[in-house]
Amino acid sequence: MKLALYFHTLRHMRPVQIGSRLAQRLRRPAIDRRPAPPLRPTVGDWLETPAREPRMFASHGFRFLNRQRELSFPAGWNDPAVDQLWLYNLHYFEDLFARDAAARRAWHLELVERWPRENPPFEGRGWDPYPLSLRIVSWIKWSLAGEVLSAAVLDSLAQQTRNLAQRIEYHLLGNHLLANAKALVFAGLYFAGDEADRWLRQGCDLFCREFAEQILPDGAHFELSPMYHALILEDVLDLLNLWQVYRVAPESPWRELATRMRHWLAAMCLPDGRITLFNDAAFGIAPEVAELDAYAARLGLPPIPAPTEGITHLADSGYVRLQHGDAVAVVDVGEIGPAYIPGHGHADVLGLEFALGPQRVIVNSGTSVYYGNDRQRERERATAAHNSVEVDGHSSSELWGNFRVARRAHPCGLRVQVEGETLVVSCAHDGYRRLPGRVTHRRTFTLEKHTLTIEDQLEGSYDQAYARFHLHPEVVVTFRTASEFELQAGAWQMVFTTNARECRVEATQYHPEFGLAVPNRCLVVPVEQGRATCKFAWGSQPAAK
């Protein structure tokens, strides 16, 4: 069984991923302790960037991923009792430009000065290429915003960049390469001279190659996570900001790229203005969409119009948005992610999120962990945690490890049409054809003025199959009959009906942020004799309070 998982995982990987992984383990770059190059003169002002929530509550107290700790340094930088992602966040230094950062300036000065002393080259999590990349950018942003870095910090910054330039994350590819490239461009423009120019060329060449592949024609980042998409959009806006500070090269590609990415992000939001939680996505990591729009406006980019009534088909990324008055549904009819790096993908094909105005009704279960709890990570990526159909206890794609996918579902037979005031999306996938019964799942979404109907059809043999609809924690469920429930979704009164003889309500968990679990309810509908029809109906307007 394990050999099959490895085979179906590795066969999709690129040779560079395997070769680079071996090189990362075997090759140790030389430590280059030369002084930092001189700084490049600026010709423009660094503009305010979106502010994160504060990450520090004391001089040695930090809050990341909804987990609060006070650390004792130097051991705290690599505390073995703390999970990897929390430690990574510690080394990002994002509190330097979080809300009310000026009030914590003394803490920041101490922390930045002690990092080079207490983190020798190659020792600890802070020297992994990803946190290395984010920290380089954080320190440079802090300096461009008006802080003066000491000679020791500048020397460390150059040393970190030299290290990164030799350790580009080709073993991971995807968004990690963009983070590496951004750090090289920032350092290449911040410093001056031949060495800095080499960093700048390396970063720009990497960006040109990767953006051509990673940003799809419809504007999506190809790992298909709205959260990572928002983070990378912020990167593009930061590059525009950096370019106007130094004005050393044309900036036109960044503007077109930012505009395309903003259109996609707008379509992937619900009416409350926040992202949908498809794949690895959670609130509180990337800036809110409104903050990104405000940042774009400061950089001189025009506003993005709101999605219109009807159907918005994001064909390259595999999402469809249906909008009818207050009702908005976003459905997933795409691949799990890039074939060679689907690690941020969840088994949510043919799933959806649905809202009535600002009230979310049907939600994906979200993401609360990456490392340290493999079973929880597996549960959150599984089909059962999403609004689709699970067959014989299996997920539509074969998930394992924290970021691995072996055999995966492929969508087929997509049909998108408008029939008067009726919006219809129909699609199938082959993810269950790997099972003995060789099941094909077909699903049709129909959005009308006051109803959302979801019809499932399973072709093949199986023992048990269930369609699930995870409800937002604010939705209250009241039993009427075994196949009919009343839902109170904020100000909206709804009725859920199904053709199944008996539907049940399960207690589940919603993970809108890392490290957070909120109790919610899930409607579980058996797919009997290969078919299930579920209907959500609501009135013409919210109920009077």
C-alpha cells in the first residue's frame, strides 16, 4: 500500500524537485562573512503596506496561529516543544509593520539586533529558505519605512541573502520560489554594486519564469488557494511599491499582473468581502481583500468592479461563481492543484461555498494545522470536511502525509449555462474510479431566484455514500422531518429538503483560522440508489427582526 502511494505521488513530480531535495541535504553553502554592500540611493517614498494584527504582546511574548507564548532567548528561537509553523512565524518578523507597530519599536529594535547574534549561519529554523526569504523582506520594508539598520544587522542581511541565493527551493517550487525571488529582488535593489545586481538579476529571472507558469490566464495563482493567492498579490503590490522607490526598471508587468489577480480574487469572495476557504485557506494570514484594494489604490491602480449577476466562469483555475440577487455560490470544478505540487490542495472537487448577502451558509471546514498533528491535517483535507460526496469512506483524491497526494480526481464534462433566470453548472469527476466499484460522481448545481438545488449521481457500485453540507456556525438547524430541516441563517429563514429517506445532522468543527476550532453543524445526506437531490429554499428577503 505504501509503495503504491509513493509511486502515484512521485510519478507526477519533476526531476528538479528530487534532485534539489538531495542537493539541499548534501550541499552546505560556504559562510560568506564579508561586510554588506553599500545601500542604493532611493528616489521615491515607500508607501504604507497592509498591516497585520499585532504579533507581539510583550518584549518576549508572541501570538501566532492563535497560540500565545512567552519565550526565553536564545533557546526560544528553536524551542523543540513548539511546532514548526509557529517557529517559522517567529522568524518572519511581520510584527515590524503590524498595527500600532510604533508602540512596540523598542521591542522590535531589541529583537532585530539579537537575531544575528543568536542564530549562527545554518543553525535553526530561521535559516530555512522560506523564513529566510520572508525575514529579508520584512527587515528591508522596515528600513524603507524609516528605520535605520545597524551595521551588524546590515551585514547579517547581506549574509542571509548570499545564503538564500545558493538555496533556492526548487525541491518545493510553487509559492516558495516566488518568496525566494521576492527576497532577492528586495535585497538586489536595497543594496548597490555588482553583488546586489546579481541578486536582482537572479530574482527577476526567477520571477519572469515563475509568474508565466504560476499565474493562470484567468488571474489565479495555480496552487488554487485564495489565501495564498492573496499573499502573492500582496507580493506583486510590494514589488510595485519597491519599483517606485528606486525606479531602476519599467514596472508595467507588475501592474497588469496585479489587475488580473485582483479580478480573480474579487470573484472568489463572498458578499461579506472575505475569501472562500477552498484548499489550504484561512483568515488572518493574508491581508483582507479590502486592505489589498486600499494598497492598490495608494499605488495608483484603478478599482476592480464587483462581480456581476449571473455566472462568472474562471475557466483556467476551475471555479464558477453563481450570483442571483443576495445569493452567491462558488463551486469547485477544477483540478486539486498543479500535478507536481498539489500539497495545498484538498479533496473538495464539486464542492461549494454559499452565502445569502453577508451571511455565510455553506462553508468549507477551513485549515487549522500544517504540522504536528497529522490526523487533524488529514481530516481537514478530506472530502468529508467539504461540501461534496464521500464514497465508502474514501476521499475523492488520495491524500497522505501533510502535503502529499497520490491518485487524484480529475473533473470532466463541465457544462455552464444560463436558462432565463436559472443558473446551471454541471460537472463530473473520476476520483472514485480507483475504487473496486469504479464510481463516477456527477453533480449539478442550479441557482434560481429563491432556491439552490444540488443533484448528485453516482455511476458504479458502492456500499455507502454521503453528501455533506457544512453549515456556518451561526446557522441554526431545527428538525422538521427526517428529510426536511429549517435553517436560520442570520436574518434569513431557509428550508432544506432532500429526497433521501433520512438525513442526519452531525456536530463538526469549522476552522476559519489556523489554531482555531469552532463548533458547527453538518447536514449528512445518504446517496441512495445512485442519486440524491438536496434543495435550499429561502424567502424573497430576510425575515423581519
